[in-house]
Amino acid sequence: MSEGARDSMAQSSADRRRHRRSRLFAVVCGAATAVGVVALVVLLADVLVDGTGALNWSFLTSFASRFAERAGIKAALAGSVWILVLTALISFPISVAAAIYLEEYAPRNWITRLIQLNIANLAGVPSIVYGILGLTVFVRTFGLERSVISGALTLSILILPVIVMASQEAIRAVPSSIREAAYGLGATRWQVVRHQVLPMAMPGIMTGTILALSRAVGETAPLIMVGAVGFIAFTPTGVLDEFTVLPLQIYNWISRPQEEFHALAAAGILVLLALLLTMNAAAILLRNRYRTRR
Amino acid sequence: MPTTHDIDTGGRAPALEAHGVSVFYGDKQAVKEIDLVVPANKVVALIGPSGCGKSTLLRCFNRMNDLVPAARVEGRVDFHGKNLYDDDVDPVEVRRRIGMVFQKPNPFPKSIFDNTAFGARINGFKGDMDELVERSLRQAALWDEVHDRLGESAYDLSGGQQQRLCIARTLAVKPEVVLMDEPASALDPIATQRIEELIYELKKDYTIVIVTHNMQQAARISDYTAFLYMGELVEYGPTDRLFTNPAEERTEAYVTGRFG
Amino acid sequence: MNTSEAPAKRHFHEELDALQEILLSMAGKAELSVARAFKAAEENDPSVAQELREADEEIDDLETEVDERVAELLALHQPMATDLRFVLAAAKVSNDVERVGDHAVNIARAVRRMRKHVPPPQVRELREMAVVTQEMLSDALAAFVARDAGAAMRVRLTDDKVDNLRKSLFRIMVSHMLEDPRNIGGGLEILLISQNIERIADLATNIAEDVIFLVEGKQAPGDYTRADHDAGPGLDED
């Protein structure tokens, strides 16, 4: 090859090899993504095929029954909503307060680090363990029996580590320059947190909370331990009432041998998915709204 | 031993007096026993190469070093005859009376009005907020540009405007001393010039201590200049003296650019 | 801080060195003009005037160049401390040196004009003035190069000597001119020459004071002010 040809901008064979390798890598990554997407699509398709038939207004407004054509999801849906709201009300303030304490007030010593480590580990504990905890502490020791409040308290403790960690991230993301500016103006630590840090961190905290709650909505095992029952013909009217939740109802129907109940289960899954999608959409909306505001 | 030329305080009590101030980060000593008198209603510039301790020293004056857990401050800083580091002194109150403007403009994610009012609000200001905001923005030479859009986000302003907003919100709490840590280093030359003009005006009502790595800026706007090197005060005196005929060889080498 | 490990010379410092070179070149030419003017006076040589005028143009050009460079250095580099004082001193010294050249030309012209008159007597004082002044000029310039404030102070003190010599010369020439009206022409030229020599000595003193300002950063102490020199000796002094 002459000097001129080497200096030209045309691709050499070495360049072509590099480009081929690069494209190959992109293809492999794409295939990996496709695996996840395909699996999800197949699942959804399966559920849709089985469930859309049974999904109608009477399904949503009827209680469970031995008779498939009369069975509905009303009790489970109401129970899930009650649990959701209560868990949110209990877990949110406690988690956020804990996150604020850990990020803004706690001294940076080994005790704090130990607590941090503890919380991180708790996030990975199997949910059934929380169920056992809930049974022992809330149902028996506190005497709350099998009730909505026991379930909500149990789930709150379950998702607490998740919300705390997400909140801590959000608080940490607030630039230190903002804090400095506030301190520089003669603000006390509480004033800095309340007026600057919290408002700025709130979108992140809320996103984390909603995502944690959507996990809670899908929990079954701990609620079984705490006393959610499979067959209930009423909606809760107070926190001490018995209850059931969507996942439990779905499991209940799936376990029956009759085909009609399987269709109901699929419909129930669709309702659960719709609930989860709504919550996630809310999280995304919130995040975007706060982002454009800045 | 540093050379300290006569500092003319005009017969008034100085605004701030540092006596033997040292700052330690763990074992490392960042500021080494500095004595410095800041006369009232003057501009004092702290200059020196990067890492010489000038910002650290500045932060001693309003107890901002308290916020850094690893930092330990020794010595005294007298303000109206009272040592700011005495046990019975509330650092929050110190910071209200000795304000600070930072290197990178850091307005809050709020409106222009709320930014200016924030400091006053948290300190319990009960008077006419509109009037206070207007006065502060005027003092910061920003009113004309923003008076018709006080509700807009502070982030819509240019860098230079944001910095003037930060100055306005500091002035709104009516401090006596304003500390400035390289206030113009993130700004373009025109914005820098406006900040410098502003400082010149402000010294009628406030005492200003400014850290700058730009020697020409220190020469332009300050009455007194202190040259720090590796945590030590090398020379402190009237600015014209320091830049035309410094007493210390190290000062001479620094201002003529033969080192650093 | 180890100043012996200072970084390589900045472009700016090389400019300062270049400025000094031009000044020294100017000074060299001026000293040469002075020497030739004095020799012309000694030997009554009228031809030197024309050559000195041409040489003086070169000195003027160099002064212009110094002024331009000074302005450039101040505007572009914002020199501080010693560098600043050097640049300012350079402007002043070049101005003084240029005037030294002018005075040398004046002397040569006076010598040429003397042709038309009765030759005046050789006066010892005139030659002494010339010698002392030449030394003063040379010492002042040396002090500038060496940044030696002590040497500069000594130059200042010598100025008195030249003043006294001029006054003696004045008295001698006045009585010489009173003896015979035909002596007046030549006598006046001699007085003019002595005045110019004294001005050169004053300028040498100015240069010395510039050196003291450059080295020590403040005006030289003492009774002397620039005003005294600028006023110049009047013919009716004393």
C-alpha cells in the first residue's frame, strides 16, 4: 500500500474488523434484551387470552363464591386498597423520618454505619419472615388478631428498608451547595431540612415510596401468615376487620381444579396488573412533573 | 514571621479580628496561627496559590467550618469584642450577622422573590417583605432586571444574575460583614466586572472579605490584601503597597508571577 | 518555596530583558555623543555638530520604541511590584537619556557658533565639569544595570560639585566679558555650554533617582526634589 493510500480516510481491513466486532456486541445485547421482553410478552398474552373473557363489571362488584359464574373480586380489591392506603400512611412518615435522621442528623460513626448495614440487609430478607414477625408481634402480642391493621403494620415493616434507602438516596442527591447556602443565611439544621432538602428530595422520596408500595400490593405470604383469608364475603369497614387481598384471591382460584376459576384468576391478575400499572404511572408522572419544575 | 503593615481602621473598632487562628483536618494543619484585623467598611482580599488555606480561613469567620466534621478550629475570632468560638455563641446567629456568598452561584430552586426572602423568613422577619426584597435586589444591582418577574424561577437567570441574586439574599438578612469566596470565578468578564462594581458600592454599608485567585481582581477592588502561602500569612497590608512594593520576597515572587 | 527552582522565564520576563537592552543601547549612544561633544569643546572642533545631530535622531527613535513597549507591557501584562517599577523607570530613564543626547547636540552647536567670535580662554572649571559629568552619567547608568541604590545615592551627592563649578565658571566668564565687549560673544557660548553640561549632570541625577525608586520602591530621601533640577540654573543666579 502506498503512503497516500495509507493516509487516506478510507477504511482499512483493521478498521472493518473493529466495526464488525462492535456491531456483533450490539446484536448480543439486543438479543439479551429481547429475551426479557419476549418472556414478558408471552406472559401477558397468556393472561390476556385467559382472562379478558371473565373481566366484566359484575366480576369487579361481586364477592367470591363457590360458583364461578357468580364469583367476583370485590372483597379482594377492597382489601388490597385498604391495605395499600394503611401501609402508605404508616410506612411513609416513619421511613422518611428515619432517612432524614440518618442523612442529616446522625453522626458519621460506626453505630450509624451498623444501622445502615442493618437496613440494607433487611431489604433482602424473605417476606415470609416478616409474616412470622407480624404474626407474633401484631396478631398475638399486641392482640390485634387477624385484621387489616395487622396486615398493614406487617407490610409497613417489610417495605420500610426499601423506602428508607430510596429516601436516603434522594436526600443525598440534594446538592450540598444548596445546604451550604441555607446554612450561610443563618438557618438551623431543621430549617435547612424542612425548607430546602425535603422539598427537593420529595420527588425521589415519593417515587421510591410508590414503587415500594406497589411491591407491597403484590405480597401474599406475609399476609397469609397474618391472617388474610381466602374466602370473604364482605369488604372491610374498619381497621380491625378481617380481609383478603388480590394476590391471595388469585392464588385461591388458581388452586381450584375447575377451568372457570382459572379464567377468573387470570382476570384477577389483570386487575392486579392494572393497579400496579396505575401506581407506576403515578410515580413516573410525579417524577417528571418535579423535574420540569426545576 | 509575617509582615503586617499598618492597618488603618480609621479610629473605629475593627469588624473582625483573628488571633492565632489555626484549622486542622485530622493531623493536617491547613491554617497556621493567623492574626488578621479586618477594618470596618473596607474590602480585604485574601490571595495565594491553590491550597494555601484562604478559603478555609474565610470560613472560620462565620463558623462554616463547624459543618465539616473533620475540621478543628483553634484560636479566636473576635466580632464586636466577643470571640465567635466561645461556648455560649450560637453559630446560627453568627451566620446571620456574617453572611457568605459562594464561588458557584447556588440559588434555591424557588422563585426570585422567595430566594431573596428566604433568609429573612427563617430568621423571623416580620416586617414588609416586599419592601425588603426590593431593597435587597436594588442593593445587589439586580432590581431593574427582575422587578417584573419576581415569581419566575431563579434558574431562569444567567450566571451573573444568579450570583447577584445570591448576594441579594445574603444582604436581605442585613449582615454586617459579607464574606465572598471567589464570587466571580465562575462568571464571564462582563458579569465579573459588574460584581466588582457592586462590591465597591457595597463597602459603604458593609465590611467585605473576599477570597480570590485573581490577583488583578484583588488589586482592583480591595483596600487591604493578605497573601497566604501553605496555610501561613506571609504579608498583609494596604493593597497598593502589596502590589507595588511588597516587603516579603515570597509576596514579590507571587505577584510578579515568578511562581504559582 | 525554593526560588532557585523558579520556572523557566516567562515570555513576559524576556520582554523585560529586551526593554533593558534597548535602554542600554540608547544610553550607550548618548554617552558617546556626550564624549564627542566634550571633545569638540576641548578641541574647538565645529564639524561634530552635524554628526551628533544624526546620532541624536537614532536616540529619538529608540526613545519612541521604549515608550511603545512600555505601553504594551503595561496594557498586556499588568506587571506588579519590581516588574512594574522597572517598566515605569524605563520610561523615565529613556526620557532622561534622550534629553542628554539633545544637550550634547546643543554643546556641539555652541562650539560651532564660537567660530564667529573671539576665542575665549581655556578655563579649567569647564573641563572639570565635563569630566565629573561624564563620570556621573556613566555611574548612574551602571547603577541602573546593577540595580545598585548605593551607587545611585553617590551620584546624587556629586551633583553639588557640578553646580559649584558652574557658578565659579559663571563668575570668571562674567568678569572676562566685562573686560572687553568683543569677549561677550565667545563668553556667552561658553556659559551656554556650561549650562548644558550642568543639565546633563542633572539628568544623570534624575536617572540615579529613578534607580533608587526602582530598587527601593519609594522616592529618594533628602532635600533634593525633581523641581530643583527642572528649574535649571538661571543666568542671574546667586
